[in-house]
Amino acid sequence: MKIVFATNNQHKLSEVRQILGDRFEVMGLSDIGCNEDIPETAETLEGNALQKARYVQEHYGHDCFADDTGLEVSALAGAPGIHSARYAEIFGSGTTHDSEANMTLLLKNLEKITDRNARFRTVIALLYQGKEYLFEGICPGTILRERHGTEGFGYDPIFQPTGYDRCFAEMSADEKNAISHRGRATEKLAEFLRTLPPAPPL
């Protein structure tokens, strides 16, 4: 089954392709000639995911899915949340999607805080043959006081999932995908896709 994942983030594309496996041919935005910056102006992860999926469907005519992910820190009232990818750009001095600046700002904001509880939450919106579906994945954990590891991307060097003694950036891709928020949401998506009759070819 061919399906479009509304992202140009190669890290996310690789993760999702690995999780969905050979049964699905997952195409990114560049594969369908979409190079514009799709708006994400909703106030929730669900809203942003739906906004991106609807944009691709309306402008390119493809069934597709889109995700939005937020790191929600308890002591910061759920921040950075929907602003996770642009945290330092909006609230600090970083540039767009500057992971190092995002982590630096988050660690600074938590410097004197003992409650390090946080969770990653991913919402996937699927548009398939005129219907909309939502899938959620949550991974609880804690924010470390300094960076560790070299794998992954985003906040992975400072997020340690509950029940593990290593952060995401110290895990292999397979280990992370088995327990991550995106992995859990994508597995729900995959289970649903397996129940569907084949769609007309793109």
C-alpha cells in the first residue's frame, strides 16, 4: 500500500518506514513534489496533525497521514508542548528547529526544579478515502540534567523513558521505536491500515 506521510523530516520518515515495514510504501512530501512549509497554527497536537494532512489531501489529492509531537513537562504546565520543535525560536534566542538551542533552554528552565517528570506525546491524523482518523502514542519519562548519547534527534539526549536507565539518544533505533511515543502511535496506525481494503493506486 502506498501512502503519503506529510513530513520532510528525514529522521521521522525513517522511523515510520522502519515501524511500518515492507507492507507499506511510505512517501514523504518531497516524493509528491510538495516543498512548501505547511501551516501548523492549531492550538493542539490533534489540530496540527489534521491541518497538515488536510493540506496535502486538498492540494495534492493523496490519502495521507501527518503527525505532531510534543514534549510535555509537568513542572512547566505541559510546555513546550505544541511549541517543542520551535521552543527556543519562540521563547529564547534559537533558530527554527534548533534542537541544541531547544534543549539548552529547557534545561535552563528546569535548572532549579526537582520535578523532572515529562512525557512525549504523538498524535497521528490519517485521511483515508474521505474519512479522518486519529491515533495517539504516549511515552512517560524524565528530563535529565545533562545530555547523553549520540543517537536519535530532537530532545532524545535529555529524555529518559520510565523504566529505563538510558535516554533515547543512548538507544538503537529498534529499541527506541519499540517504546517511543511515535512508535506506539504508528503501531496503532499500522494495525488500522492492515484492516483496510486496498485504496486506488496513487
